[in-house]
Amino acid sequence: MDLETSFRGREKSRRDSCTEKQEVIPLQSLSDRVQIRGRSLWSRNAVKGTSLRGERLKRDGRKEWRQWNPRTSKLGAALLKATKPDFLPAPGSMCLYLGSGHGTTISHLHDHVCGTKNHLKGCVIAVDISSRCIRDLIRLCKTRPGIIPLLADCRSSEQIVPFVTKRVPWLFQDVSQSGQVEMFIDSCNQFLAPDGVGLLSLKSASERDTKGAFAHAEKRLLEAGFTLIEKIDLTGWEEQHVLFHVVF
């Protein structure tokens, strides 16, 4: 065997090896617009060519996928850590997000619920008390119709009621302040539809009893009549955080 033949053989083996490695990457579709590839979470980009926070974009034929960073999104972290990540809202539905921040998670939720130019006719009501966050959300909704930014105190349902015309099937709360559990219970009683999905992102450091915060939260949710589907520890992505997945 001459050197050239040997080199070609090694190159073919290397290509075959690379192809095999690419083929074994596990793919889990959480919906038509959200999927887990290996250890990474992706949403189908509703605004092609646009990366909101410098996240990776990946082409797949005519589709473009946007990487969903679990370090900057508690919902994203929960989807990767959950035993059964089946708590995304239905595409085209109305969602209420309390404590929306600057819009990173909201944008991925929009990818899933609304799609390009909101062709799915979904709605994401994004509530935050910070005017700076709301300014960012206003800029975001210019290219992502279906997002409704709302400057309001999440503890005051009276400020939110005029903008939520009916009970919603999906409610997410991420408000890092004392009394998170009671706030969540009150919000669900006010806004969540029967059999609706409620997601509470609880930060123990924000509660007075940091050590017993999670056990207390579970007890209160059960006492309030919720069915606890899963308690998801976000350690590794978000420290001192647990996400409670409940059904109302």
C-alpha cells in the first residue's frame, strides 16, 4: 500500500467517524417550534437572521433555530431539567408572564406561541414593574407582534385585570421578592383557567425562611388546591431556584 492510498483510507475513516458522531446526537421535539438537541435547547426563530442576546443561530433547510440559553432563562433551564418537559403553552394561546424582565425568555416564548409575524395568533402578556424592562419589551414587540408589554406591579391584580380579558391557560411567575408563593396563588385564582398550567419559579434567597422555602411552598400550593406535577431543581443553571409545575 503506497502513502497516497494509506492517506485516503485514513481520511475516509475520519469522515465516516465524524458522520457517525453527528448522527447520534439525540433530538427531542417538545413542539414543532421547540426542541432539545443533545444538551442544548432551541426555539424556531420567528425573526430570521436576528439574535437577541448574541445566541447562536442554526439553519435547518428553510427553518432557522435560535439557541435558548438556560443560564439566562429559568423556563429554559426547567425544560432541560424536567423529567417531563411537557408544560409549554399551546401555540396560538394566550399566556401571562409575571416578572418578564428584559425579554429573553419572552422572545423564545414568542417563537413558540406566536411565530413569524404572529401567524399563529398567539399572545404573550409580559408584566414587569421596571420601566427599563418595559422599554426593552416595547422595542422587542415592534418586530415580534403578539407580545403585550405591561408596566404593572405583579402583586396588584387590579393593574393587570384590564389587559387580561379572559382566563389564560398558562401562567408563569418569576418575581424575586418575599411572598412569592402567596402572590402566585392569588394570581392563579384571578387569571388561570381551570386545568391551566401554572409555573412558579421560586428563589429561596428572597424568602425570610431560606432553608424551608421550598418545603413551605409545596405545602401551601397543595393546601390551595393545586395538583403538583413536578418540582424541578434548577441547580446548575440557576442556584437556589426551584420551579414548581402545577395544574389549577
